[in-house]
Amino acid sequence: MKRGRVSRAIVFLVGAAFVAYGVYALVQSRANVQLLGAVLGVVSFIGGIGLILNRQWSRYCIYVVSAAIAGTWFYYVALTAQSWPNDTLVESVISLLPGIFIVAVAAASSYLVTKHFRAEATKS
């Protein structure tokens, strides 16, 4: 792999993760009747398929879903900050770790997609 390029296998895995998240969000939004979840599920599914097929437009879908995931997490953390759910600071920090991980994965996915399509543009 040359410097500045992202492996096609990694791009495929990111696309597959967004397809899987899209299916999961659609199933959950059907069970809980959430319009935002359904819209994000559709955008994630379409973006993941587009990324797997190496379509330029798919990166915008990935950006929207990643921003929505991060924004939603920060919003709910801000809501619960008034009455923090845990007794100790350690428990509170531990409770944030899964969300921090998900936001980091969303940010890394956006970065990899940007890097991938930038390398594709300079290649042609």
C-alpha cells in the first residue's frame, strides 16, 4: 500500500459496517417507531453500498451518518450531565467509554473515506 492510500479491503469493511448499521437502525426504528433512526438507517445503508461500489457520492452519506451519530451522542451526554447517572467519577467515565468508542469509529470512518476518495481523485 502506497503512502496516502487506503486499502480497498479497509474501505470495503467500512462500507460493510455502514450497511450493517443501516440494517440495524432500520430494524430498531421499526420496533420503536423513530423517524430519525429510519432516515439514518436508509442513508447509512445507501452510503455503505455506494462505498463498497466505490461511488464518490457515498462519502457524503458517510459524513452525514457519522456527524449524526456523534451529535446525538454529545446531545445525550449533555442532557444527562445535569443528573449524572453514576455515583463515582470512575463509574461515570467507564459509562462514557462505549459512546466515545463509537464516536471515534465514526470519525475514523469519515477520515478514511476522505483519504480514500482524495487518493482516487489524484490517481486519475
